[in-house]
Amino acid sequence: MKALRFIKNVSKQRISIDIPKDFGTRVEILIFPVEDEYDFWSDEEISNMGKIALSKELEIDDTDYSKW
């Protein structure tokens, strides 16, 4: 699924969005008011997530839950 996300300022009850050519000729538009400003993770932060080492090893649970 392709998706775009924008936070736009409304001017005179209008916004303008440029759609990439490879999006096709039909799109679904959802509009929500932005209540609070918040930060998004950067592309660099997202790519680094898989590189974060665990601080401790996971404990193995040997319980047989099939009897429950």
C-alpha cells in the first residue's frame, strides 16, 4: 500500500496537495484536525531501530501451556 502523510496549514478553508504520478487516478482522502504538535521519527531513527542491542538476554519460559 502506498501512503502519503502531510500536516498542512489551512488557508481560507483550503489546502493544496501534490500527488506523485505513480499514485494513479483515484485516491482516498482522510482529513483530521491536528490537536497537538508532535515530532515524527526521522528516517535515520527508524533504520537504526533494528541495530539496537538488547540490554539483557530474554528468559525462556518452559511452561507447557497446552494443559490449560
